[in-house]
Amino acid sequence: MKILIAGAGIGGLTAALCCTRRGMDVQVFEKAPELSEVGAGIQISPNAMRVFQKLGLDKAIIAKGFVPGKLEARMGQSGRVLFAIGAQSYGAPYVHIHRADLIEILSAALPKDVIRLGKTVTGYEQSNDDASLTFADGTNVSGDYLIGADGIHSIIRAQMIGPSQPRFTGNLAWRAIVPTERLGDLTPDPNATVWMSDKSHVVTYRLRGGALTNFVGIVERDDWQQESWTERGDLSDLKSDFKNWHPIIENVIQNIDPDDLFKWALFDRGPLPRWTAGRVTMLGDAVHPMLPFMAQGAAMAIEDGYVLADCLARGKLDEYHRLRLARTSRIQAQSRANMTTFHRSRGLGRLSYVPMWLAGRIAPPLVSRRFNWIYGFDATKQI
Ligand SMILES: Cc1cc2nc3c(=O)[nH]c(=O)nc-3n(C[C@H](O)[C@H](O)[C@H](O)COP(=O)(O)OP(=O)(O)OC[C@H]3O[C@@H](n4cnc5c(N)ncnc54)[C@H](O)[C@@H]3O)c2cc1C
């Protein structure tokens, strides 16, 4: 079976691996002239790590990444812990990794010549017997099935469903990586920590065995709508967005190299009722882009890749959408809802943290169990 994949992001590469492991002949077409990712970290939660365990890549990911002790929620100014639960209690590892390291591990695990760089997809055609991709350089290629893994502005999606703009969520993300040794006594704990505040939150975690600290600062602002990781942010702007935060956060910001500070407007879309048309289907951000407030966008793309390869191998492509829609839609909705949960520390809104704080003090196992549906899920056993 010959599979064409548009896009060599985390989703496209994982799908390519899952398909090649089932003996399919795969080609991945990427518009960028080289494989690269933004200079930032990514959290790979246990549900996604189960797929990488199946692919035999878990050890390489752990070796290049960082294994956090806890998943924590704190108040942004006081640093008060709202809850802290074990990150490694969901039956598979919870790992943080530099995005470039993950892309390197995935691409190195693929047979040579699977990835074709500098190939910009402009559309597709299909018949009863095959599906083909057309490229900006005037060439085309055909195969048995086509997977659109070409991200939030997917060309495949636009052709299948009709063109539409993603919606701006009113949030701006600041991102930077800081050498941990610079941070001294005010280093964030070796956990995945969400620091919550008014109309903003920060996420801190470590990468590369702890040598790097990853910073993501989210602020509700509607004066910036650019999506470009090459867009550098202004450090003084970042400082004013996070003025009077906990000294640990101010210290991280203080130590950011201005050349390594980027900003990115956050967009999402609502769930899509149809993912497949004939021999063409989609996965990841192409079909269910979401706010990163559950750190599940790539995890969903990784799960999609596994389930899709399973469906193709069984000749049941029509089942793929049915198997994935409810879960990905729920995660999209919860990611949006977390904006309200995370960004309410002023006035009466602060009271909304009380149940979280009480549960965190009285019954951490209860809090931990609330994440079971996300982290305990095993896509490798879905069929
Ligand atoms: C601030 C932030 C933090 C996040 N943190 C996490 C996290 O901790 N954990 C997590 O699971 N997720 C996280 N996410 C979400 C995650 O980054 C995305 O969901 C994930 O990268 C989507 O992968 P993808 O392969 O579907 O799409 P993409 O990564 O967008 O890949 C699409 C690929 O297709 C290529 N492409 C596009 N158009 C064409 C074309 N016409 N022809 C050929 N190639 C094309 C692109 O160049 C790209 O390589 C975060 C997102 C943000 C913004």
C-alpha cells in the first residue's frame, strides 16, 4: 500500500513511522527546505509515550529529554501550590523534550528517502483507485491513500472542507529557553508547573537532562496576531506583561537572551464533523488545532497517527474518524475551558481556585484521577 503524507511535523512523521512499521510504502512531502522545529520544548504525556513505546522510540526520547517528578499548579504571584501530583503515575513515562530533538529522533527512525523536502503541496486529486498530490513546482505523485498532516493552515483541509480562517483566541504566547545554570537559587523545580494569574499564565519545565529551562508565558492580548516563530519578541514587552510575578518567574525572564525570545499568536478551530473524503484523510493540527492549555496538540497528532495506520492496515479507513472524533473534540473543548480556569486570579474569580486548592490539600489521588481520561488512554489498544 502506498501512502502519501503532506507535512513532516510531529504528526506526519509519527504517522509515517506507524505506516512503515506495518509494511506500507510511505512518502512524506514537506515544504520546508530542511527539517526543523521552533527552538522550544514540548511535553510528551504518557498517552503519547505509549505510541512511542510501541515504535521502540521511548528510550531515545527519554535519553534526550527530561523526566519531571510532578505536575504542579501554582499561583503566579505568591507561588502557592494549588496541587502537585506525580507525573509518572499513569503507566507510561511523562517526558519533556526539545522539539528539534524529537523531530531528529522521528526522522532518523524512518527509512532513507521517505522524506522529500522542499515540496510544497498545492492540492490533491483522487479517483476510485488512487489519490495524488500536486506540488508548487508543477510535479505530482500518486499513491493509494493520502494523509494531510500539514498543520493549522492545511491545504488538504481547505480543499476537502472549503477555505476558512482559524479563529484568533485572544492569547499571545512568549517562548524562550534558558540555560538552567544561569538561574541559581531561583530555578523552577524540576516539574511541569503551570503558574496561574489574571488573564495570563506561565508554564515552566526542563529539557535536555535538566540543562535547559523552557519558558512559555501566555497573556490575553488582542494587539498581536502574527503566527511566526521567527518573530522575535521584545524583552521589555515581556517584562511588562509579567511584572510583579513570583521571583522565580521574574528571574527566568531576567535571564532570557533577547535573541532567543519569540512570540506567537494562538489560534484554534472548532471540531470538524468530517475528516475523510474517499482516499484522503487528515490528522493533527490540520484537523483539530487547539489552544496549548492542556499540552495535548502534538499528543493528539501522535495518537491519530497510530490509529490511522491501524485503520489503513485493516482496510477500514472509514473507522478512523469515528474512533478519534469524540476524544479530540473533548480535548479541544477542555483546552479552551482551561483558559478560564487558568486566568482567574483576581477578585471573585480567585474563588474558582478554592476547590482545586482544597482537593490538592485533602485528596491528591482524586486530583490525579481527574487526568486519567487524558494520560491513561492507550491509542495502541483502541482497535
Ligand atoms: C505555545 C505552544 C505550546 C505547545 N505545547 C505542547 C505540548 O507541550 N505538548 C503537545 O502535545 N502539544 C503542544 N503544542 C501543540 C503542538 O505544537 C501542535 O499541536 C503540533 O506541533 C501539531 O503537529 P502537526 O504535525 O499536526 O502540525 P505542524 O507541527 O504544524 O506540522 C505541519 C507540517 O506541515 C508542513 N506544511 C504545511 N503546509 C504545507 C504544504 N502546503 N506542503 C508541504 N508541507 C506543508 C509544515 O511546514 C510543517 O512541517 C503546543 C503549541 C504551542 C503553540
